[in-house]
Amino acid sequence: MTTVADAELEAATEIAPTKPPKLNTAAFKAVPETRALRDQVRGAVEKFCKTLDKSKPLTRESSKEMSETILASLGLGGQYLGFTMVMLTNEFWREQVAAIPFHRRLMLLPHCLKNAEGCPAEYDEFGLDCKKCGACEVGDFRTKAEQLGYKVLVSEGTPIVLKIIVSGHIDAIVGVACLNVLEKAFDKVLLAGIPCIATPLLSSNCKNTSVDNDWVFESIDLHTPPAGQKTKTYMHLMRAANAMFDEPELTRLVPRPRAASAEADPLRKHETIAYDFLARGGKRSRPFITLAAYDALKGAPATLSDSGWELSDPVKRAALAIETFHKASLVHDDIEDDDSFRYGVETLHRVHGIGTAINVGDYLIGLGYRLVSRDRKELGAEVAADILDKLADSHMKLSEGQGAELLWRDAPNKALTTLDALKIYALKTSPAFEAALYSGVRLAGSTEKYEKMISDFSRNIGVAFQILNDIKDWTGDHDNKLVAGQDVCAARPTLLLALALEGSSPAQREELLHLIATARADGTDPEELVGRVRALYFAAKVFEKADKLVDKFRAKAESLADEVEPTEFRELLYYLVDTVLEKGELPRQAITQFVQLGR
């Protein structure tokens, strides 16, 4: 029997024109050649920004349109678009950066400004350990910033920056970087709502570049009374979601029953393994979704202030429950696929054995149900029951999807259609988003008018997310499993495989089926296997087709959000689409890898 959801997934496999792709400013890297021209552009931006409503966040598309308008008014060409967008972002955030105390700011400097010859500094995990010898601008900028109380990093594009921000140690960034780096960071900065000012380097040549020094010192010195108008940001809720997993907050919210036992007690050891894994790594996007949905339907007070709003412990524990189920599924999934790494370290079953890992996963599932059930008096019996029912439904769907994947993997017939793969994705990935979104809405009140939207939105965003994750598997994943091509080695029924089977010649299809059937056999060379499958995928244009499907599911999720009220909830859904389905460089990296194979 074909369901409505199945019909929608089947329709999605017909790749039709979608919304235009998100702006890529890769072609707009030119910095105005003279200081007079740079000053002219900056002055025009300052004048333009006086008319902006800074309570509404900038988007990449809106900043592009406004920058094009500014350039047209100056009679300048599109080659300066990237530079103008940076100037626009700077002016948008200037007052809010200036109102943040110096000790709550991060100064981010590029290593390419260092004196290339004879630099005594060495690199550590935080970037360049500058010795402040006076031989280059890096030391001058760093000395000035540190005198004022800044935290300073001499490193660009490092993942540690966003982690520092989310952890709550800083509230603004003042940086120096080339336009190429700034373009790559553009989406993350705008989406996170981080007040920032960046001074572009005058050249992208890492061995011979310079910067307008007075602009840098001016940005470091910015200091004014608190801004009257603040831009909406989800950073406060992101921090709240992360803070729940830090000690002592985690143990306060979820007391450890065995904490008083002797360290050698096996019960305490087991509990410690479970809590440590719950607190480890990940973006915590699912508990964030729960907290943000709750906040949005309460008027979104957390998006405009870092104080004056509060989340009750029962609401926090409901959000924690979402993460316990997610973490349990990761433990079991890693065992079933015999994955080697999770969050950059060895998987639990590799460290503690399969039996212990299975049990830890089961423990986390029980903990998740208990986090909601024991707050039924505070939440209300019906609210707790509805959330528990949704969690149970999501748990069953996840198990169905994983079960279908395992049965396919162990079956002799490895035939797979795109609809088969999409059905598995809808069951494996979408329920977690649905449970997180539903829980936040139910905590805030009735879900009656949102239930179908939540289900449909979560299905589209979940399927698109999993397709992006498939592509990411081919580019390596330094935050998670570390090994590229692991889906092939584990013989998983991915959409990429289905697209390749459907788009290959009979001979290529036969070869691909043989490779997948023998992927887990003893004696198989993983590198040779992955290399040959990669070549077959590119021959079938798999990555381009998958990218178009992501755009199609994204467009559907956005169209569902278009009809949602109130405004605060609708804006959150748009934000989730942008953040969960952030492509970054993944499709382009995959295509580049193909070119490097020497087609």
C-alpha cells in the first residue's frame, strides 16, 4: 500500500527545476585597488545602512541585493560584490559589536600576515603562538587587542571559533581575513547571528599580502554604550542547548543514581560511560530545535536578549530526552555498521565491547523516557503523554528504517531504487527532527494546527539532511567518522548508490552490484573499492543528481514554512532549513575530486 508520504517521495525522484541555488560569491573576490576607492565604497555602505532595520537578521541573498544596489549607485562593477558585502555586514553589526565589552570579544587574525622569513612563532591547537617580536602586523594587532582584554586567535577558518562562541565565552568577533575566507564563513556568521566586523586583506596571496592597518585598529578600538536596537539571534538558545550537557549542569538536571558508589563499582562505571557519551560531541541540534520551538511559540524572548527569559527544568529535560534517544541510536548504529570512529574518537563498542555498548544504548533509551515521565506533574499529564507517544512513534520508525537497511545489507539481491532509499531515509532520519520539533510545540501548548506541518516539514528536511550526509561521506568528516567512503565499505543502501544503479549502463550496474555485494568480504581492499565506486558514481552523475534532490526537498520544506503562523515560529523553520541543510563546499568538493581523478 502506497501512503501519501510515499507518493510525495516518489514524486521527488523526478528531478525538476528548483529554486535558484544559494549565492556563491566565488567569482567576486576583487578588493578595490586604491584606498580612495575602498573609502568610497565604505562611505556609501555607511550611508545606506542608516535606513536598515537592524532588528531583522541579514541573509546572504538580502546582503547581495543591497550590495548590488550600492555598487550600481557608484557606477562600479560586480567584481567588488564580495568586498561590498563584507562592508555591509560590518556596518550592520558595528553598533552591536561596539556595545560588547572588550573581554567578551574574540580577535581573529590570519597567519598569512606574519613575517614569512624568520618568524619565531610555532603552531599549537589554537593556531599561531605569536611571540610579539614586532616583525609584523600580527604582533601589533594582537598586543593592542590583548591590552584591551580581547581573546586572540591567530588562525583562520578553524572550527574552534564557533565552538568558543557557542560555549558562551565570547559575544562578538573582530577579524582580519582574505575575501576567500570571509566568503566561506559568510553563511555561518549570518545564520548564527554573531556580531562581527572583518577587515579584508588587500590580496588573497598568502605569501604577499597586506591590510588597511588603520581600519583594523579602528575596529579593535570600537567602544560605545549598549546599542538601542539588537538583531534577532538564536545564539542564546544554542548556548542553552549546549550548556545542558556541561557539568555540573548535566548532573543537576539528571542526577546520577550511582554517583555515591565506589569508583570500582560496575554499576557506577556503566553509568559513567553512558553519561560521558551523552555529553560528548555533536551539534546538539535536536535539543536546540525543541528549545527554540518552545521559545518561538512563547513570543521568542530568547532571540532578542541574553537575559530576562528562562527555561524551566522540565522543558530542559524534555529537550535532553531528544538527545538521549539520538545518542542511543548512534551507539547501536555504530555497532550494526561496525564503525570505527564517532566524534573523532573510537566508537563505544571498539573501546568497551559490543555487549557493553548495546547496553549503554538501551540505558540511554530508558533514561530518555524517564526524563519526560517523571516531570508529568509539572508538564501536565496530557502533555507528558503526548510527548512520550511521539518519542515512542519516532523510536519505532527509526528501528523500522534501520531494520530495512540491515536486511537489505545482508540480502543477496542488492537491487535498490531511489524510492527504496528515500523511504529508509524518511524512517531513519526524519523522526528525530519530528520528535524534537513536536516536543517544543507541545511544551508550549496545543499542537492541533501544526501536526501535519510538523510531520511533512520534518520528512523533507530529514531526507535532504541525509542526502547531504551521504555526500559528506565522500569528502571525509573530521567532526565524526574521519574515514571517507565508509558507506560503501559498510554496504549501506544509500541514495547515491540507488542513483548510480539507475543511471549506469548495464555493465557498470553489474560491476557496481558486485562491488557492493563483496564490500564486507574478507580480503577486500577498502581503498581500491572506494576508488572504483567513486568513479562509477561520477560516471552516473550521482552527485549532481543528489544535489538537485536536496534543493527540491529544501524548496518543499520552505514552502511548508511559508504558511506557518506566528511569525516567530515561521522564522525558526526558515532558520532550521538554512542551518540543517547548509551545503558548504560539499557538492563542489565531490566534483573537484572527480576532476582530480584525471577523467
